[in-house]
Amino acid sequence: MTLTPAFIWQAPTWPGMHHDAVRVGSELARAHRVQGVVEGKLAGLGFEQRLELAAEAWSQDAVSTAAIEGERIDLTAVRSSVARRLGVGNQNGPNAPRSVEGLLDIMDDAVRQREAPLTHERLYAWQAALFPTGYSGMTRILVGAYREHAEPMQIVSGHAGRERVHYEAPSSARVPAEMQTFLDWFNATTEHDNLVKAALAHLWFETIHPFEDGNGRIGRVLIDLVLARGIGEVSRLIRTSQRLLDRRHDYYEQLERAQHGELDVTEWVLWFVEQVRVSCEEASSAVDAALGKAIFWMNHQDKVLTTRQRKVVNLLLDAGPKGFEGGMNTRKYESIGSTSRATASRELIELEELGLLCRVGAGRSTRYYLNIPGWGPADAALAGPPSSHAG
């Protein structure tokens, strides 16, 4: 069997890696502007709302970082575990497997203990938390320590007999020294902007590939750690792993190019900072939605609603301006609220009369949308008086 030649590790001069500060500078400025916008918008939310946003972002990011490695984990179980950790939302959901709890443990540690130094022992603990049984799938692996096997650590793709080696990491014998150099750099005060440092740290760690398994997830937690050192708990809202999952092909391609190239890693840093900026923009949109929800309820705080009505309105709010396809009708309300058709029709009409919903159509074509400008179709404003024959 012949493998495509691998990139062979050369003399470690990673502290000398550099980038074009001018080219990166403009993208950095854009990313930091959006970051600042997110922090500013958060000030308009209450503590509980900020926690709810952080919980959802953390849950989605945990699922995403596992998915990048081809592992599917249950979002519902992750959400309930995160809810218990943050003391918010539905804390009575299913329990997550130990390995998933371990992933959440290290993600939490990166944010809560962001000022603590990164050490060999801390990394050992992170990797061991990902593999509590000592197995990766059906394979026994070394946990809580750097790899020690004699054969080269290779990143390979393709079917048996037609494998392609994308990258060959340094030998196991060299890993402790390589990691000490990395940790000295990581813990030192450098002139690098935080986003640049996150890009360099992730690339460097993935290039050493110090563990038998779990390197990708730990490398992405290092991104969380660097971001947390820069903006604290707000970093939980920045779903970098979700963005990297969305761009997984580009992500692997950019890493491979940087690992095969010279010490000028400008292209990798540019690409990485762009992904963080987009993640910040998505976080900004999530905060906008939460602010819209808060303002909506503040405007209707004097309205007396049933628990069922409040549930349905919150469902519409959570779906966003275009998220609840086809609007609400009595059939959907009946199903969501577990009630009769007559009650569903009556409660929808009440919500319209109270000004929370606006109506489109008549008879069996009647549908309702939140009474927020731009949240319904153009004809929502043309609806006539309430109909007792809502469909």
C-alpha cells in the first residue's frame, strides 16, 4: 500500500511564526467592532436573559465541536446539563453521558478558570475528561498523558488501500519538549491581539497533536480560553465551534495549508479572525432577538394571559421574524396547547384583541402573526375585525 507523501515535521521554530499585521489589522478591527456591539447590546438584557443566551450558545457549541470529529451527541441532554450548571432554563431534562459531561467540564473550566495558567496537568485532565472509560469508540487509548506510541501520528483520510496522509505530527518522543515550548509561549504576555493569539494557539496545538485522541476538541477549547481571557463570560455567546462546523471543509483545508507552509501564517490568521467575526455577528443577532422579546413583553406587561397563551406567544417569539412558517392558526394552537379547537380559536382571538397578534385572512385561511413590524407578511396589516370562524 502506498500513501501520499506526508509533510514531515521540521525543526521547531514555532515561536517565530509571523503574520502580516497590516493585512490582518483591518479584519481584526471589524471583528472587535462587532464584539463591542455584542457587549453593548447585552447591557440591555437582564441577568436571567443573559444566562439563557449563554446556555443556548454553550449547548450548541458543545454539540458542534463533537460533530466536527464525527460524534453526534444529544442536544436535549446537553441543554439540561448546561441548564443545571448555569442555574437557568429546564434543568430536569435527560442526563448526558459521562464523556459529554466531560466535554462540558473542560469548556466550563476554560471560561471560569480563564486566568489560571495552562499546564501539562491541566491539559491531561481535559483529555482524560473526554474519555472517562479509557476508550475512544472500541479502541483502548492512553488518557491523561501525552501519546507514547512509536509509530508516527498521522492525519489520514480515504478508504483502506487509498489513504491520503494530510499531515504527520512530531514523534511522541518530542512531544513533551514541544508542549513545554508551546505552554511557555501561551502563558507569557505577548504582543499579539487576543484573536490572533487564539488563531496561533489553535494552529500550534493541532500541529503538535500531543494526545492519542481528543486533540481537535481540546484545541477548540483553547480558543474558548483565549477569548474568555479577553472578554470574560461574554465569550460563551461566541459560537466558534458552530461556525467551524459550518465551514468544516475550509477549516481542515486552512489548517493543512498552514501546517505545510512556512512560518508566515497570515492566510490562516485572516481566515480564523473572519470566522470569529461572523460568530460575533451571529451572537449579535441572537442578542437582538432576546432584546426584541424583552421589549415585546415590557410593552404588554399589563396584559393578563393564560399559561397556554403565554407559551404560544413565546414560541412565536423564539422562532423569530420568519421562523414560524405559515403563522399560527387554531389547528397548530390546538396541538401546541393540548386544548380543544373552540378554546384555541377563542384564545387566539383574545390575543388579537389584546394587541399581541395580528390576523391575516379569514375563515379556514385565518392565520396569526406577532404584532411586531416586519414579523408577518405584508398583508398582516390589512386584516379585518376578528373572525369567529378561524381555521
